[in-house]
Amino acid sequence: SARRVVTQVAQATDENGRDLLIQKRFPGSGRLEVLSAYSLSPAGERSEASSLRDRVARFRNLEVGSIVVIQYVHHKAPPDFLPDEYVATWDFSGPAIQFDRSKWVLIVDKDRHLRTSTQGDVHHDEDTRNDKQIHVFSAQGVAPMRAEPFMPPLRDVLRSVAVSTVKSWDDYVRWEMA
């Protein structure tokens, strides 16, 4: 299983951005605990989310320049796919979204081997503390991805990191054969 603490801070720089921030969706599965959901007006006035229902935070009276902050804890059950292994991805870019700073911190047991695959300019720092490995992936100043005619699929061009504790393809094949 996995426990994620997610903090997102987003600012509307134009009317389209403002419209996108009116609703912020949380993950659709697993247990969710919302810690914060509020907006700040350009003048610095704070307003709590007007609604937190059906895994969606809704905000009223957003203006261009408003900032929306959401923070939550997401508990994800162990996967049916490859039990006792961890597999995840994190995107550091997105279509029509500016990522100023994005950081993904993974903490795993010292004896687990973590395979990583990085796509694009993503920085990776590693540290060991007590009985844990700490992996920090980060990217800064990532421009919005603009759709172009005949461009490759987004998954092939987004800055991203994929991680897994699966030791080898043989483990995957054995699981698949079973």
C-alpha cells in the first residue's frame, strides 16, 4: 500500500486558468483525508472551499490572479497487480499547464530496490536515513505542453518518472504466467 501527502498550489494567470481552478478533483480510489482546501484572492483574502463533496473541491469567486491550495492524504490499497511490489508514476509537465516547481518524494525501506525511469529533464537526489531510502525527484520552470499536429502521444513527451520495486522482468513474467 502507499500513503501520499499531496500539496498543490495553483494560480490562475488568465480567465481559462481561473475556470479550471473552480473545481479541483482528488484521486478517485482509496481513502482520502483532506487537510486544506482554500483560495486566496489577489488581495490576499482567504476563502475556504465552498464545497468538498464527491472527491471534488469547489471554489467560488475566483479571479484572475487567485491562488488555490489543496492538501490531502491519500491512502492507496495494495495493487492486485504484482502484490508486494510498488509501481507508480509522477508527471512534471502537462497539457496547457505551467509547472513552476514540482517535487515528488518517495520513502522506501532500505532493503527494497527501487528501479526508476526518468523521461525529460527531471532531477533525482537520493539519501539514506536510518532504515529508509529517500528519493527526491524535482523539476522547475516547466513550460506548458502545447499540442502540435502529428506530435507523439503525450505520454511519450511529458516529463515524468516511473518507479517500481519489481526486481526483474522474470518476476513480472512469473506473475503473468500464474
